[in-house]
Amino acid sequence: NDVAKILSTTLAFRITFGAVLALIAAAQLWVAVAFLRSRRNSLLELSQPLALALLAVTGSLATAGSFLLALPHDHVACALLQPILLSSVTLSGSILASRAWRIASIVAPPALVGTEQGRDRIARVRATVMDILTSISGQLKWTLLRRKGRTNTPSIRRQVTFPDFINVVVVLTLPQLILQIICVSFSSIRVQSNVVEHEGISVYSCSSGSGIWPLIVGILLALIPIALALLINIPSQGMPDVFREYDEIWISMKIGLGILAITASAIVMAVVPTPNVQAYLWCVSLLSIILPLNWNVAWIKIYTVTWRANKAKLDRKSAVARQKRPSYSSSEKRSDDLETIKLAEDALMMGNALASMGRSEKAAEAYQGALSMFKSDGEFSEGFNKSDILNFGAKDLQIVASVLITSAKLTGIEGDREKAEHLCLEAMRVVDKAPAKQFLKDRSVLYQIFSYTAVVIKGGMKPPGDQNAADFEASYISKYVTETLRSTYHHCRSLALRAEFLAKSNQFDSAIAALEDLNALYDPMVHSKAIGNDYGSDHCANTVSVSSLWLLFLHRPGDALKTSNDVVERILPSVDKGNMLGLTLLLMPVMLVLKSHGEARRAWKLYNDHIAEAFGKEAKSAGKPLVRPVMTLLALAADDDGNDATADCDNQILEKDIA
């Protein structure tokens, strides 16, 4: 009677148990479909949506396979239980590890490959694991090509493709598959259904005649890929935080281990291991590993990029429609805006990563997606309306301005000058019109806008409306100078820009006077590195150098030589020695002044020591094509009473091929 009662309860349990598992598995498949539908979304591209879809499908398989736990009386179910469940967990871990390897290989700049070797032990182990996985992928691909008669070695610069990802997944999962095939093939170690007596009650249980060692080995093999995924996701050079999932995986594992500690205790302490309780506890133990990983890695990502982004956009649209402008003191505490800000920051980081890889079109899509998050009436195309701008909080404004100017730089590099000008003007308009500007805590983004827009203006940007170009540029630079009063090195940059504008307008005396204001503040040892980091090159140093040519034009050769000597003695030691173009721009005016004073030999040596010798034939810069003609011309100019300079130049060209 007791046995019949247990069997009856088990039947009811199977129906309920199967229904719950079916709902969970269906939800995981829904996530997989969502990733497949959003696979061309630029915000998801580098997150490997196909891999995440595969992770969700694997989780669904493990969830559905858990139903076998409710069939302890069936020999086939018992035999397939461990192979399906352990292989699914191993496959999930392999997908996580291989995906992390692929993202790191794609995103990390090639220049950083191998640089972790000199860091701490964990970083060295991570670098070794990355190398091994890369070798696994490359070796397997080479073997397949050899079988097809194509034995060319893959290029070291090859793209890390989805088939490469699958290769690594297969290799990491293979040991578990081999173990499970062995366990199923040999009856002596195969898991079978057995009837066990406990205090006069007969219960069904799945067990193996060889004990639990195959299960223990299988669990260890399942944990290895998850451990590799954690290792690859530790902080490393060249890997943006937006792509790292160490915290998500670690939190998932802590949740799983916590639940496992509870369920394992309950399984051990059960007086009578009834099939219902056993199946439920084992299922919870398994799903405590699978579901947190799927939730934290896959579900949250698709929810953030698609559904939550749409919700935040609808909330912003509703707020603008009701004209509910919050007070500035609380503008950064609005939950809807903070959510939008997080999404926009991730989109900006994604766009920057895509741009660094040369995928400008996708990067532009990511930037446009970030800007569209702050629009209440559709996608960002022409600009923001008045209601949008008035509804910006301080952090909103900072993100919008940063994305606008970053997008303008990318567009300018791609050659779409008209669009770059439009984005610059839009950034200026948003900053000028937004009341939240006065509450900005970090104003560096404003300086980036001023600096890059100044470059665009110098290139001939058409002023808005019917403004005179010279008046527009003068007004803009005046605003830049006023805005940067709070930061010394940014103010130095604005003063240098003002001096350049005056010289361009043939107001050389005024330009020299403006330069005196710059020299009163500018200290190369203190400011040069900061200016170079923020603006790409030390424009202040370059402006001081070119001012020597203004002095020559004003027939003040003595002052021009004095300024050139000051550049060599005071400024040159502090500038970035790795910036070939910056050094070329710095030294060119100095060399012209030295040549005009009959010191061409000194000019030749200066250029030779700091550029030709320093960079040699390995140089990769816009200044490289100038090396041979400059060295030759200076050598010829210095060759007054001998061939020593010319000979030195010829030997350098012939031996080092610096051009």
C-alpha cells in the first residue's frame, strides 16, 4: 500500500513538475529567440548574440532534461540522466569561456597582446589560457583546412569567427562527452533504476554499480569551463568593463553554491528518500547553477538593450509630454533617467570599441542609438527639440554632449564633413540651451566640444545662419577662453587657440601679446602630458613654436631665435616623445628659424636625434613621409664647406631606410 501510495504521488508530481519545467524551458527559448531577432543590434554585436542564444538554448535543454529526475523507475531515464544534465552544464560553461575568449580577442588591441606577462600571477595565467584557447582554435581550423588540401597557415591577423568560437566550445566540452559516452556504453558503470528498501518502504532510485566516482569526475569536468570563464573575465588591459562578466558569473556561482548547500543537506538528512523529494531537491540543485547564469548573463542583457530601453524611452516621452520638469537638485536622482544614462553609457562604450576596431558604420549606429535614448519623439537624426533639452538633468547633459562630440570626431575621420559640422553645432546648441549646464560636476566634456569644434571651424566650417565666418570664430574662441577659466591646462589650450586665430587674421602683434598670456600660465613639465592626454597633442607647445615664425614675419629675428631656443631647452624635454606627428609640428618652425640664422647643421641634428633616429623605419605616423626630404634638404643646406652632413644623411637613408 505504501508503495502504491508513493507511485500515485509520483504520478501527480510528474504532471506538476513537468509543467513547471516546461514553462521555465519555454522562457529560456524565448530569450534565445529574442537574441536571434536582435542579433544585428549594434549594442549587442560585440556581446556575441548568437553565443548568448546558444547559452539560452543549452539552459533550456538542461531544464527540460531535469524532468528525467522524476522518472527514477525507468532504466532509460536513469541511463540518460547524467549524460544530458552534466553535458548541458559543461556546454554552458564552455560557451561562457569561449565567448569571453572571443570577445577579449576581438576587443583587446593587438598592441596589448602579451603585455600581461609582466604583471601579477593571475594575469599571467589568464594570458596563458588565452594563448592556449587561441592555439586550440587555430590548430583545429588548420587541421580541417589540411584535410581539404588547403595547408596555408592562418594569418596571425585573422578574424576570430563564429566557427572559431564553436571549435573552442567543442574542445572544452569534449572530455565530458567522452566520459558520458563511456558511462553509457559499459553496463558495469551505467546508471540504472533500482528498488531500495527504507524502513519497509520500497522506493525507486537511480544508481550505478561502480559508485559515485563517475558523477564526481563529471561534476569536476563541468566546473572547469566555468572556472575558465571567470579567469578570462578578470580585469585586464584593453578589455572595457562593459564586456567583462566576472561579477555576473561569480554572483551566479555564489547563488548556486548557497542553494546547493541547502539542498545537499536536505538530501543527506532525508530519513526516507522518497522519489518526489529526491527529484525536487536534485532539480533545484541543478537549476541553481543553470538559471542564475542564464539570468545574469543572457536575460539581463537582452532585457537591458531591448525591453528596458524601450520602457525608459516611453517614460521619458511621457514626462516630456506632461512637461514635468524636476528641480535641478534632484535631476540626477530620477530612476528613469539613471536607467537611460546606464544604457547610454554602455552604448557609448560599445561604439568606442567598434570604432577602435575600424567598424565605423556600426560605431555610428551605436552612437545614434545612445542619442535616441534621450529623444522623446523618435530616433535621433537632426537634433533635440526644446522639450528634450529642458528635460535634461546634469548627467543626461554630460552623456549627450559626450556622445555628440565623439560621433562628430568619428564622422569627421570618415570624411563626412557636413555631418561632423552639424553634430558639433548641435553639441554647442544643447550645451548652451540646457539649464542643467550650471550643475555639471565634470566640465571636461565641454572642453572637448570647444576644442574639436575649433578644429572643424579652422577647416572652414560654415557658420549657422548668416553669421560672418571670422566673427563667428572670434565669438566662439572668446566663449572657449571664458569657459576654461576654471581649469589651468584647458585654459592654456584656449589661449593657444586664440593666439592662432589672431595670427590667422594677420593680427600678429595681437597674437604675440596673446601668447604672453599663455606663457605666463603654461608650464611644460606640469601641463604638457595632461594637454596631450586630453587633446591628442600638446597644442600649446606647438603654438609657442610656430610663434617664432610670426616673429620672423615681424622682422624680429633675434626674438624668433630666442623663442626657438626656449622651445628646445624648456618645452622639448617635456613633450610626448612617442608622438611623431606632434614632434614634427613642434620642431618644424624651430628648424626654419635655425636655418634662417645659418644653423642648418644644428637643425639637421635636432631633427635627426628626435625624429629620424628615434623612430627609424618602424615609424607609423603622418610625419613619416617628411623624414627623407627634410633630412636631405637640411643636409644640403648645412653642406657649406664639406660633405659630412650630406654623407651622414645618405648613410642614414641607405642603412635604415627611414622613409
